[in-house]
Amino acid sequence: MHQFLALTSPGIEVLLAEELKSLGGEQVVQKPEGVYFSASLTDGYRICLWTRLATRVMLKLAEGEAKNKDELFLSASQICWSELFSEESTFAIDFVGKSQEIRNSQFGGLTVKDAIVDHFREQGLERPSVDKNMPDIRFQARLLKQRVTFYLDFSGRGLFQRGYRASTGAAPLKENLAAAMVLRSGWLNDTTKPLLDPMCGSGTILIEAVSMAAKEAPGIYRERWGFDAWLQHEEDNWQQVLQQAIEASDLGREQLAVKVFGIEIDSRVLKTAQQNARNSGLQAYIDFQCKDTNKLQNTFGKSGTILFNPPYGERIGELPELVESFALLGQKLKSQFLNWRVAILTANIELLGMLKLASLKRYKFKNGPLDCQLALYDINEKQLAKDALNPQAAGFEQKDSAFANRLKKNIKNLKGWLKSEQIECYRAYDADIPEYNVAVDVYGEYLVIQEYAAPTNIEPEKVAKRLQEVIYWAPKVLNVPTDRVVLKTRAKQKGSNQYQKVDKSKQSIVVTEYGAKLKVNLWDYLDTGLFLDHRKTRQIVAKKAKGKSLLNLFAYTGSVSLQAALHGADAITTVDMSNTYLNWAQDNFALNNLSGHKYQFIQADCLQWLKANRQEFDLVFIDPPTFSNSKRMGESFDVQRDHVSLISDALHSLAPDGELIFTNNKRNFKMDFDAVDALGLKVQAMSDITRDKDFQRNKHIHNSWLLTRKAKDNPDRETGNL
């Protein structure tokens, strides 16, 4: 008997242990690192051919102490490597594990490699060559608790690679995980009933299911095995086991009678699935259809199994459509698929809540790096009875959503103002209800949902559930298609990350504001290029700038400069540290056919530029970041700490009769009135004026002041509204 170790993905170990027993494995022991078992060489060959769940099968060679490098080398040296492979064969060593002395896999692997090479030299043989990519034979050393175990990679290349996938969809599912899903779904208990994958992608689930129903050995088409170059390989024995597997598989296909359906909305992806099915030789058993899952109708049978792996909403813009799809799917399942079993694999557990179904069972898996669950549902009379007793839990009614009701109320209050002012970009909701901590902004025909960081006392599950409620209701209330909904998670940003990119679409749209055309990017950054809360501020600055010179500091995408230019400013200097945003500002000017020497765009650190500037301006606008420690800046900037020195430096650029508008978005910001007074400035609060109607509910969105030099005969500070 030989000792083996079968490796697989997390969550599949239990199923793998059962499979190994059915294939002749003995003394099967499941552990976190894999499943250990004993088997004859014949059964080892058979397991390699028939396992659907293992990713690799390893044959144990020896074990020994490995408390340090010397012990590892000595343990490796005890093996007669020349009896395992020829000097003419290339080899590779995989090292798994680490200890206090052996701190990384590369170090451990080199130590074992040296022991192998030295062995061949000591035998008077040529040194075998290392080939890390395509070796003739591969070994693995696994370090655990200061002991090392040496294995022959018996199976070779990952067993999940069946060979039929010429190409895959955007998020390929490994074949062994697909097989585990089929097993857990229960469909194999009665394959006379239909199997449906409504989001079939590259078809992996369906191909694996049909192959399993045919009782086909998945390894019979494999051309290369890990034991091929092993000198103790029994070729005749192997060929006999292989021939038996081929005959059994051929018989299984002859007797196969299944009804299997794959639905995919993307025709290009569907062609990939069809090609993969042809490659597997199972295309005749799968009915692929190019359809929209949202329009799914039950034409498949009175009972069966729905099994699928939908997108998880990881990619930007994906989740809003998924929320809508899952809600529709839940309704569709209950209305058309009575007596069907449903099995869904997802990493976005909260999405399952949109189905409004009570799960029968859930299994934990790993899909690559993602923690997933396979949720099972039985659509039966019991489920429908629950819905009848609790209609609110069964469906989606606007009256049942506090968020939807508040959003609807907000829009009603803003409707007249939006129409009279012809405003197409505005805030519809701003964390009005603490439990729904999001901002909802409208940009023309698009909707942007920004999730604020949730309070620490709220459970993450509840946060996620409420977010999905927002995603579901916001486009409905605002009459925006889900493919025009952009979702962003907005965390507290500092320093160089304050405008951190979240995508790379480079996609933009053009919106209008009081006659100005403005480029906005809803996808690539946390901020869009247009601060909606400063809409009224821009108008105030623009009217004050008519016939005057304007200095716009920390200008971002230049929207203040643009409005001033359209209102007849004589000269405008726009300063920002970012070339990206300065180029954006110039794009905005070009959109409005504005050009000429009176419009200056300067890339510079505003703090340093102010110290060097000698030009005076009639109007200075300052909207600094709350905090910044950009590498381009000599030191950090904190608006609370540094606002007085910033204003002081700005005075050197302000004409004697000029006006300075200072604003910022720091919550609980405190103006140092005494220090500003000492600069000889009069201060007038503007915050209540610069907040437009859609921001009246948020008194902390920004702070604004108008600063002018005090008349010599009236040195008293003034406060109050303009």
C-alpha cells in the first residue's frame, strides 16, 4: 500500500473524502491541508483518472526532521532520488510551509534541490536539469511542525484542468468546484429531471454535470501525468486501468439521457460555452440559448434543478443590475418554478436576500480568493405558504421601505425648484435616515450612489442589506435604468489618496449647469469632477468676478473658473497641483469654446505658489482640501491647523479693495476669528447662502466666508449673512 495526499479547494474536502473512499482509497483522513489516504498503485492510478474533486494527487516518498536548513538537507539526502527519476529528466521542487529557521518557500526549495543534485553527483551521474515550468517530473516538500514530508506529484498538472476549456468567460469557475456544486445541488439523485443554468457563462457547470451523469472518467483525455517519468511507474498496470475507464465512459455516454439547459445573455460568451461543450464531446446533451435571464420563462419542466454561479458584483457598475436581477429572479422562481430546487453560488451573501426565499441549506466554498456560499432553496408549497402569511417578507413594496419613502418625499420637495432652475445635477438623498448612510446624486440620465463608512456599532450584514435596498429602490423612484447606476464606496480619504481612482474606464459624460457644459467622470474616481454642494458658490463667485480678475486656488477641475469666464471675468488664473485636473479644467473651457491668454492654467503647489506670486487679483477663491500630504508638497496641510497662514499668504495676491472667498468641507471646522481679525480682515459668514436647496438638509456639507480688508475707520469684525 502507498500513502497519498489529495489536494483540493477549501469547502470540497468532505466531498473529496467520500469520493476517495468510493474509488478504493483506504484509511481516509481529512485535514486542513488536504485528504490523506492509502491505496495500491492500481487504485492510485484509478483515482487520478476518476477524481472530479481533487486538484492534485501526491504520492508520499519519505519524511524527516526539518528544524533548520541542515536537517532539511539531511532529510532530503536520505532519499535515493536516482531510483525515482533519470538524470536525463528535468525536475522541479515545490516547497510548501515555513518555520522560524526556514522562512520562505524559495529557500526551502533550493535546499531540497541542492540535496537532489548532490545525490546524483555522488552516484557518479550527470546533474539533472531544473525546469520550473514544464518539468518531466515534479516533487513537493511540505513542511509542517518542523517535519518535512516529500511527495511525488503523482497526477501532475492541476486535475481540475479537464482540457475542454479552450477559453473561459470573465470569471471562470474551476471544474472541480463546479463538480462540487453539482453534487451538493442534489441533481445527480435524479438526472431524468431537467437541469438549468440561467447564467451559464462558459458552460463549466453544465459540462461537468453531464459528464458526471454519464459516469465518465474526467482524466481519460489527459495526455500527460506526473508519474510518466517516475522510474517506478507500472505502465502495463496503468494502461489496463486506463482502458477500463475508457470503456466505462463510452458505455455511460451511450446510456445517457438528460435534459440540460444553459441560458446566457452575451452571445460571445455563449459561443465560448458551445465550443467548450464541443471540445468535451457533450454538446449534443446541452441546449444552449441566448436569452435575458430577467425574461426567463419556465419551458423546461414541472420540476428540476436550477444551478448557477452569477456575478458577485465585484466589478464596478455590476451590482445595481444584479440587485434588480436577483429581486426579479426571486419573484420569477416563486411564480413559475414551483417544485424546483435552486442552488446559487455567490460571494455576495447579501444578494441572496433579494430573492426573498428561505434557504434550505448553505455550504461554504472558496472560489479563488473569495469566500462563497452555495445556497439551496426548495420552491414548494411550504415556501409559498410562508409568503402568504408574511407578504412583506415575500415581495418588494415601496411603502415598506423607509428609504424609498424618504427619497420620494425629497424629490417631491425639490421638483419645482429643479424645474424652475433647470438643474440636472443634484443631490436627491444625503444620509437623511442614519440607517441608510448613503448619498444619492443625479447627473442627468445617471445615478451615483455613494456609500459612506458605516458606524462601527452597526453589523456589517445589516449595512450590506440596507445598501442593497438603496440600490434596488433608488433607480425605481428616480426612474433611472439600472445600467446607468454607479455605485461607489466612499471612505475617509487622506493626503494623496483623497482623489483615489476606483476604476480605469476613462469614461465621461457632459452635463450642464446654468448654461455651462461640464465634463464629469462618474466611474474612475470617488469624486466625479463636479462638487454639487458648491453649485451656488460657483454662481456667487461668477457674479462677483464679472469685469474683474479671479484667482482660483486648489481649483480641481476648474468649474468655478468656468462659470466666472461665462459671466464675463476679465482674467482668470486657475492653480492646482494635479496635471490631471488642470487638463480636465482646460477640457471644460474647450467644451464651452473658451480660450485665450486671459485664461491661465498653472500646475503648482498652491501653498508654494502663493508665497512666490506678486500679481494681485480682484477676487480670490480658496477651496483647500481638508488634509493633504502629497509627495509634491514639501509638508502636510491641515485646513484647521493651517487656514490662517493660508489666508495670510493669499492676502499678498489680493488687490486692496479685493474680496476673498474661503470655503472648506471639514466637519466642525472652527474659523480662528481672532487670528483672522489680526490680519486686518472683516469676516462675513456665507454658509447658509452657498448651500443650495438640495443641501439644506445637511448643515455640515461645507463652510464658507467672505473676507475683505477692514476700513481704517471701522476696524470692528462683522459677522452675519451677506
